[in-house]
Amino acid sequence: MTEQPLRYLSVCSGVEAATVAWHHMGWTPVGFSEIEPFPSAVLAHHYPGVQNYGDLTQHESWGLKAGDIDLIVGGTPCQAFSVAGLRGGLADARGNLALVFCRLVDRLRPRWVVWENVPGVLSSGGGRDFGSILGALAECGYGFSYRVLDAQYFGVPQRRRRVFVVAHLGDWKPAGAVLFEPESLRGDSAPRRKTRQGASPDAGVGVEDGREDLVPRVVGTLSDGAHMGGGLNGQDAYSGRIFATRRQPSNGGGFNAHAFNVYPTSGQGAQLSASETTVSTAITVTDPAEGTDRGTRIVQLPSMQVRRLTPMECERLQGFPDNYTAIPWRKKPASECPDGPRYKAMGNSMAVPVMRWIGERIAQVEQDMKEGL
């Protein structure tokens, strides 16, 4: 780890995945930048001694100068780049905040920069938008690397792919060492793999090559009612299972696990009736190479009900502590904090384990540079 803890500025902070992720390393937040009322209240609740500077576009009035911070981190708004939106890119005021971010970097000159956004930024404007962002960092004197990281490989049960750019003042190699393993930076590529050999298996448990069996993995964060104070609305709160499969490299095909139907329930602890056990296909296993069904697996989960995830479960899916966003809000106690803003805050947040990994890699690179490695 670094001898001197890094001082960082977090912009477009949300509810501060970065600070939750980096607290154990002793890094110090110099300030936040958040304008949304509820996330700002979460920041004030957890970090009352850290100033929230507010609007990113007003950064020249913040009173910070070059040398005050070692790192800037931020995930500027993604709506302008997302494939689910209108894709206004840098022409959209929200998308243009990425360039405002770069101007802040140029003014404060930290050693490190961490920027996050949706994968759609890679293709926005035919790739020109992302090129403009990287070009702006280069013009500021930063070397950079970028990589798409998926939260499911960092210990949380959700797929959440995001582009991460790590930049270092003056040289790209420290940035590359954060996001990539040393052997991938040497330039001596490994021998070519056999034809159609998979590059890597899917996350979690899978199936052995050539088998049709689906091996279920229960999502640990989504527990039953006994672990959640009796469930929701008098019902058991079983959430179901995630099924992971792996492609068959032998013929280039694979198995697709489709979502299972949820069985109805007649009340807490109720048993499935005969009619309920004849619900249609739960999981259909399909061979894409042949276009045919290869069998059906029916999953019987008693006392099921269709329900949305709880705010606490969403916090766990993003790697936050339980009830992190349950704060006193609008003259109501934390126990009555409404669900809506908590859902939105988690949906807009970075995944804590991914940020922890990036932070620890930066700390290790800093240590290696000091030791001359």
C-alpha cells in the first residue's frame, strides 16, 4: 500500500461507492460534487465533515488548486451515451459533462484519474465521443488505459458492465498496470489457441462440456424470509435462483438458460397444489447450433410470489452495507425512508467491489513505483 494515503476528489458522487470502497486503505476524500437532493443527503449523513461542492460546471469557484488532490474519480451522467436513450453524446449537456470533467482534471493536475461510464460510450457518435474524451486527457498530459469490467466477476450476483478509464499524469504504463495484468502488457502474446476454444468460462458455476445439466447457484444476498424478518407483507421472501451455463467449445453451440416462471402462492408456507405444479416450462435448455430444445427442467420453489427487490437487496447487489441509504429524509426517521430514492441511488451507483479492486491496484502500483519495480 502507499506510504501516504491518497487524497481524492469525487465528482458526480452519487452515494459514494468510491469512498465505501477505499475507506479501508485510509484514503481521504477532499470533497464531493453532487447536486441531486437524496444522494446529497446520504453524503451529508455518512460524511458530515466532507464538503459537497455541488455543481460540477462551477468547479472553478470551488477554491481547489493544483496540488490539493492526488486523484479525481467520477462517473459522469451516462444517459447521453446509453444505447437505451437518444444517444445525444457530447452534444447532450449531460454527455458534455465528461469534457467538463477533463477540464477539472487539467486545472487540478492530480496524479491519477478514474472515470466510469456505460459501454455505450464506446460507440456513441461512431466512436468519436469516446475518442474526444481520451484525446482531452491526452492533451492534458495524461497517459491512459481503459477496460470494460463486469461486476459479476467481482463478487456480486449481477451483470453490470461498465467502461473504466484510468489515467496517470505523464505516462500510460502505470494506468495500464492498474487495469491489466503485467503479462498482457509485454507484447509477447501467448500461442494461438485451438480453433473455437473458449477464451474464458462464464461467471459462477457452469456445466461440464457436453452435458445438458444446469447447475443452479443460489444468490446469497437474496435470502428467504427467515433471514429478512419474516419476509414481505406476510409472505415468505424467496427470491429464486440464478442459473449459469457455459458454452460447448466442441461444436460452437451452447446452452441458454431462460428465466423460470414464478409459481403462485396461497399464503405463507403454503404448499403447491396439483394445478400449480403443472405451470409451464420453468427453464428451457436450447442448443443454438441446432435450434432445438434439449429438455426442460422444472424448478419447484414453494411459497413463491412475484415481488421487486428490496432496497437493502439492491444495496447488497452493488456491494454497499445493509441500509446504507436508509437515512432520515424529509422530516421522517431512517426507518421510514422511502424506497423510491433508494432504488434510484443504487441504480446510478458504481459497484463497490469493482471500485475497491481499482483502488487497491492503484495503491499497489504507487508502492511499486516508489520501490523502483
